[in-house]
Amino acid sequence: MRDLLLKYENYLNSIGKRKNTISAYVTDVSMYLKFIEANKYEINEEGYSLTAYVQYLTQSKKSTSSIQRTIIALRNFYSFLVAENVIAKVPPFNAQRDKVERKKPIILSVDEITKIMNSTTSTTDKGLRDKALLELMYATGMKVSELISLDLEDVDLELCYVKCKDNKGYERLIPIGREAKESLKRYIEVRKYISRDNDKLFINMNGDPITRQGVWMIVKECSASAGIKKEVNLNTFRHSFAVHLLQNGANAKVVQELLGNQVMTYIDIYYDIINKEKINSIYKKTHPRA
């Protein structure tokens, strides 16, 4: 099994997968291989071991996103096994994905977004940076990985857009509104005093590029300061961005393109959230004893 795992890792390197992706895939596959060894399953195209492993992860209280990521890694691994003639075909993964109920994302209201933005301070360099970062997250719906990868030259404050590239190299232009533009303008003015000659747009107070953990701390601190009771995470602004656009009449295809999704994974969930909010609103307005 170890030789197979090493061969798989070399394969991922040969096709140019990113280091973080390789590490995540190898870790997930390694855990799966340990599971099937311990339970005396075989690697074949039947998929029994996959069903058992998904059940095991679910019973172990793994998060939905973690299980979905594992399934993606195993799909890639089984495709590799087919290419290496270890098995004849990839087992049915759709059934495995259906067993995992997708957790509904946390959505902030417009009022909650405003409270978070207002929780930052405009009297410090850190406050100006935090405000600009949060405003851009909400204005564009970018993933955190995309946000921290932005260079200064990716932002055009004259034409009011930001150039974003995802982890597959696909590039998209996303418009930014007045609030994000003004916050970025104020931040960029003070950024030059803390920069260490790097090109990244968002930097920490030591002048180094900000990390994913750094963004998480900003989101956590500002949400707490604003008194938000919901479990805000790094995807909350992205999901809220999408729902607010759809609520205000944006076309689903446009939202998909802004988000950079190759598959409209969450669109149905977004509409389900919107419809339930409408039903609750109508009920409260029309029922005599609501």
C-alpha cells in the first residue's frame, strides 16, 4: 500500500498539482488505505469500501465539507488506479456523495454585514487594512485563497474592478462598489509605510503577506466586536455575497461567474435559503397570531 501511495504522490507532482493539494490528497488517501487494510477490504471497482468509509467518517462526526473533500481526493485516486491498470473502472462515486447531506451555509443579513464593517476602526493602519479586506471579501465573494493571492496591480480603483485568479489559473474580473473602493483607497495610502517591498495587496503589520490564519483572526475579531452570534467562518462573506445578489434579482449564471464556480454547487441551496426566508416573512406579516 505504501508503494502505491508513493507512486500516487509522484503522479500528482508530475501533473503539476499544487503542494497544498498534493498534501491534502495524499493525507486523505492514506487514511482511506489504512481503513481498508484494517477492515480487510480490497481495492476494486465495486465501491463497497467507499460506502463503508463514508459511513465511518459520518459516524466519526467529520464535517460535511471534510467528507466531500475526501470523496474528491478518492475520486482522483481511483482515476489514477484506472490509468495504472490496477482496476478496470472508477467505482460509482455519485452514490457516495448523495450519502453526505450538504450543510447549509451561514448567511449574514445586510444589517449584520454593516455591523461588522462598522466594528473596524479608521484611526489605525490595522483598522484600515481590516476594513478594506472585509469590504473586498463581501464586494467580490472571493475565496480567502484568492484574496490573499492578490497583488497590488490586480486592483484598478479607476475602473473599479479587481482581477482574480483561482487555483486552476482561471482569471476573472470582478467589479467593486463604492464602499470597497473607498476602503481600499485609504488602506493603500498607509500600506506603503508598512510594506517590505512585496507585491501582495494585503499584508500584516510586519509587512509580510497576510496568511489564511491572519484573515480568520480578522473575521473572528470583527464579528465578535460587532456582537454577531452566528458562527461566522471564512466562507460566510462569500455565501452572503451570493445570497444577497440573488435576493436582489441577480441572474444565477451571473452569480456563478462572479464566484468563479465551474459547477453551480450551492445555487440550489442559496435559493432554498431565500425561499424559506420569504415564507417566514410572509407568515409573520399575514398570520393573525404570528
